[in-house]
Amino acid sequence: MIYREKLITVEKALSLVKSGDTIVTGLAASEGRAFLGQLHTISDKVTKVNVVNCLPMLQAEYFTNAKYQHAFSVDGWFFTGPLRKAQKTGEVSFIPNHLHLAGVDRLAYEKPNIYIGNATKPDQHGYVSLSLSNVYEKRMIEVADIVILEINDKLPRTFGDMEVHISDIDYLIEVDYEIPTLIDAKPNMLDKIIGKSIAEHINDGDCIQLGIGGIPNAVAESLYNKKDLGIHTEMLTSGMVNLIKAGVVTGKRKNINKGKIVATFALGNKKLYDFLDNNPSVELRGGNYVNDPCVIGLNDNQVSINTTIEVDLTGQCCSESIGPVQYSGTGGQADTAIGAQRAINGRSFIALYSTTMVRNKVTGERERISKIVPMLKQGAAVTLSRNDVDMVVTEYGIAHLKGTSIRDRVERLIAIAHPDYREKLMEDAREIGYIN
């Protein structure tokens, strides 16, 4: 009975928005797509409404169309393509954060007037499952003035810390949209070289964390000869499910959450979502727990594998911006890299291609540049500090940087740079004064 009493339409939900409100939505596949997809329709009724999101999958009119910027602005914890384009309008701003503190730090600044996300139908005990993410969602639900959840039968019911009782939800909207998926990035030749190189440093019984993209997927593809791996990761991916189904992952040797696959959100293909549905072997828990470096370090032999955009000769990693222009986000890179190194026999890998192609601003022609650089681009964000970097990997090898001097780092990073740029990098290092 209480379920029916809380049901409203999208139009009714939109009527609850007032000028000056802050709306927080779920991460990635957990965002309130029906509500946000129609938010622009009330642009003539409200002003200065701020939407806070993370890894948005929806290209919603309210932030992609500049004509609505008088009514809506966006603060994002992690940018995707739509937000990257929308920041040109000036109404999109990035929230610097470590993901395990994203919700905590934001709530120290302000609490949401409205939380909008999605969930499964209530079970016989009145509990919905937040399904695919609890990075910050449950924390926001607990303090928001108004909580609205879109109930979708297509969502998998997940366990861990995903349950919210219907009595703590103000309104429900029944929806049936398809759950957003992430196409698996097919590893290319360079991905496979790097992936194989990293996989050689992963041993039976290790506990792994993988990031997003071709290189992490290539690492996963190189692990089928391993045994009894564990998973304690920020994001649960389709590639990990393949390892689990192949019997590579058992979690038997984990120190905490033994035998459980632990993550804070999941994003991938339908195969992943089907695997998650009513699967007690998977625990999706709060980001403040899963990504806490102190918690990560409790599992012996924890291995963190992430990617970056560029690395300077002292070991500073920029993984989220191109100069001052925000590209993605810090996410959990520092969380997991630092956490892994807190573990007994823990290791952290930061991977990148040695070069990339960019467009020359003067000639307009595409040209190849080194991704190992003397200094990061002006305005670049330092995602992982040089104090916290462990191993940097390119297709030319692995540079072990932990505990080394800047002089040593220069030599080791140049050794894994593309051969065409090594001499110039050495000259630049001398000019800057890193080496004599």
C-alpha cells in the first residue's frame, strides 16, 4: 500500500524543483534518467538550479543546450563526453575530489535539496536496492530534503550496502528505460604489450583493482593463467566477470571480505548486470569504505592498475585534464594507488602509451608527441603526486620509481619513453636542472 501512495509522475517530480535548489543524482547508470531527461522543460519556472553528478551517461538538454544555462548549472565529480563539451558554455564546473571522500566533502559544503536516482522495486520487506552504485548515493539519500527514486525492473538487485527502506523514500517514479551500458574497449597491440607486462607482476592470490579502458582490459585478458585472485576495486567491469566465470577469481586469500567480490559501483555490458542480479558473492559497498586507502591496504598483495594522460620526469601523473581543461576526474586513482602501497607486498601501476597524436595549434596538422614530458602542461591537474607513484608502465617497459631520487626517476622514465624523444628529454632534464 505504501508503495502506491508514493508513486508520482515525472511531471509531478519536476514540479517539486525550486529556484536555487541543489539536485544530486546517482553515478553513471544510477542517474535518474527520466527526471533529468525532462528537467529542461521547467527552465521557464526556475533559475539557478545546480545539478551535481558523476560520470553522467545521459546527454541531457539541461546542460548540453546553452539556452538553458540561465536556469541550470552543473558541478561534476567526474566528467564524461557530454560534460567535456558542455564546459565550453561556462555553466559546468569540476569538483576536485578523491572519490572515497566525494560525498563526505560535498556534504561538508552543502546538503542536497533533492536526490534523484534509480532503484529496484521494494522486496517483501520494503527494501529497494540502489543496484549499480553506492559511491555517495546512500549518504546523499540520508540527508536530502526530498528523495525521489526511479523504479526500474531492468535493474539488477545487488547486495552489500545497497538497501534503502521505502519509508526513507519520499517519492517513486515507475520507469522502464534500458540500463546504460559501457562498450568494452578492445585492447589494441600497445594495450596488449602493456597488459602482458603488468600481468607478469601479478601473482596467484593477489587482490586486484582495475580502472577503465583498453589497458586495464588487456591486463584482465592476460590473467587467465592465475589462481585464486581476489577483487577489491572501485569499479566492477565486464572483464572482471569473465575472470570470475573462468574460475580465476575466488577471493580465498583475501584478508577482509574473504570470498567476496567488493566494489563501489558497476558499469559494463548486460552480461555484467545479469551476473550481478541476486548474486550474494558480490558486495557493492559505500565509496567511503571501498576506496578508503586504509581499508584497501588491509588486503595483502593488493594490486592497483590505472592509466594516465601524461607523466613528468619527476613522476607527477596528470590523469584527468589536458592543461587546465578538465577531461575526466581524479576518481579513485589516488585512493587505490596509495591504498595498494599500504598493503603488505602491495603494488601500484600507472600505465600509458609512450606517445599520442595531437593537433598542432599553429599548422592544424596532427603530430606525434611524447606522453612522458619534462614538465606537465601549464594548468594540468596532478592526479597522483610524485610522492605516491610506484611503477609507471609504457610499451617500452616498467619504471620503478618508489623511493628513488629525481635523478634516478629521470633516467628510468626516459628509458621507457619512445626512443625518438629520449635524447630531447635528457637535454630538457639537464636544462631544468634535474641532472647535471
